[in-house]
Amino acid sequence: MIERKEHLFIVFENLLSIKNQCSSEILCECGSSDITMKQVRYLQVIDEHGEITFSKLAEVTRNSKPTISEMINKFIRMEYVYKKRSPDDGRIYYICLTEKGQNVCRCEQIALLKLTQRMVLSLNEAEVSTLIGILGKVR
Amino acid sequence: MIERKEHLFIVFENLLSIKNQCSSEILCECGSSDITMKQVRYLQVIDEHGEITFSKLAEVTRNSKPTISEMINKFIRMEYVYKKRSPDDGRIYYICLTEKGQNVCRCEQIALLKLTQRMVLSLNEAEVSTLIGILGKVR
DNA sequence: GGTTCATTAGTTAGTCATTACCTAATTATA
DNA sequence: TATAATTAGGTAATGACTAACTAATGAACC
């Protein structure tokens, strides 16, 4: 009983370790191993909106516009985002993620995808189905 | 086929989400929701050594002693560590983790433990055994 | 055993670079 | 005149350093 709990912990620890290693690799490949969590979160907010204006991003993140302006300039230098002038209103720019920016802010999902792909390779179809069935019950 | 891969991804995404929520809760309970990753890593180094001297910690982390001195003073203020005078050598202090410090630097493991405990509650013994069997094959 | 001196452990002062944020003033556009 | 974004100048916190310092230890010598 106790043995089973510990065992479950160990197999999940192993899986998580594989996932974390994938995440690290993704960030390293992007040359972003030292990006801060706040930076990742801001990129995630941009990702959620597809493309977003400076004013909107300031509003959504509760920062001032100058703060956003500086941050976006920095992200441009880091090649995470680019800005696109609005065709309709010369005042407005849209902030868009580059491929690098997308990879960085989605690196946890990409890592998880790689983990599940790796699982599908290690296991047969019946095992995968069984896993889905059992794990789907966890709340 | 494609459906199965996506499904596996989704069930694992759900599990990971539960785990991440546990982590956040642990850090919030400790009043440490804004601790930095570097700080967590330093606490993990201290954890790995049980108790460690300033000089040793400087050596292991490749920082200067004044840097370690300041960091540890800050961790003391944050109640993550305390220092213990060596009984043998008046120059030497040992840096030890408080319970809070231990919780903070182990929060990922604690969260994973809570997740696996939750799984054990949701599933019967046969299912748990099956999981262990299948997931143990993943490399 | 006491003294002296070199060494070690850790601290303090001052400093620098970076990140994350601000307001006020400005420029460009509507 | 109002809005969108930028620039200038600023603060606070984090993460790191060197130089100089204090306190304690240990070896050598008397």
C-alpha cells in the first residue's frame, strides 16, 4: 500500500523530470535560458490575445504605458515580438509574437506534448488507451 | 490515432495543472508567492547539504562570501533559514533551513506528492498498479 | 602556559548591472 | 482637443562584486 504510493510518486517524478528537461532544452535552443518568469507571463498574455495594442496590454497587465513601451522594446531586441502598424489608425501598433516568442511562452505545453509523444512511442495502443481511461478519472 | 495522442496530452495537461495549483498554494501559504527562481535554487542547494557553512556555500554556488553573507541575511529576514554557531570553531556558522524554507524549496516535490495522493484516492488499487506498470515503461 | 603572527570565517561599506516599475512631458495621429 | 505611444528622468529591488574590516583559530616560539 505504502509501497504503491511511493512507486506512483517515483514514476511521476520521472515523467516530470523528462518534461522539465524538454522545457530547459526548448529555452536553451531559443537562447532564452535566463528569461524571467515575469517576462514569460507577459509573453503569455500577448499569446492569449493573438495580437494586442500597447494600450490594451497596459490595461490588461495593470502597468503604465511607458512601462509597456520599454518592455516591448526589450522584447523586440530579444526577438520575441514585433510590432505592426495599424492600417486604420496611425497612432496604433499591434504587438505580435515571433516564432521564438511563441516557443518561449508555450515551452511548457511544447514540452508536455513532447513527453506525451514519447509516451506514445514507448507504449502500445492498448496501454495508451488504458492510461487515458484511468488518468481521466483523476480529479 | 491522432485522437489518442491529443487525449493523452489533455489528461496530462490536467494533471500538471493540478500539480501547478498545489505548488502555487504551497508558496502562497508560505507567503512566498513572489520568491525568485534563483532564491529557490539557493535554498535547494542548502537543502541538499542539510546544513552548510558560508564558505562552503560560496564555493558550491561560485559566489563571493560577501554575496552569500547578504543573501543569507535576507533569507533569515524572510524566515527561510537560520544560522547555528559551530560548537567547535567560533568562526564558523552553519546555515540551516527553517520549516518554511524546506517547504518552499521542496514545493514541487510536495505538490507532486499531493497529486499522487489524490490519484490514489480517485483510483482503485488495480488501476494504480496498472498505471505504475505502464508509466514505468516510459523512457 | 602565554605571546605573536598568519590564516580563516564572516561582515560591512561602497559599488555596478539588470529588472521592473513610475510620472511628466513630448510627438504623432485622429 | 483627445488619444496612442515614446522619451526622459527617476525609484526600488535583485544579484553580483572588491576592499577593508573584525573575530576566532592555530602554529611557532619563548
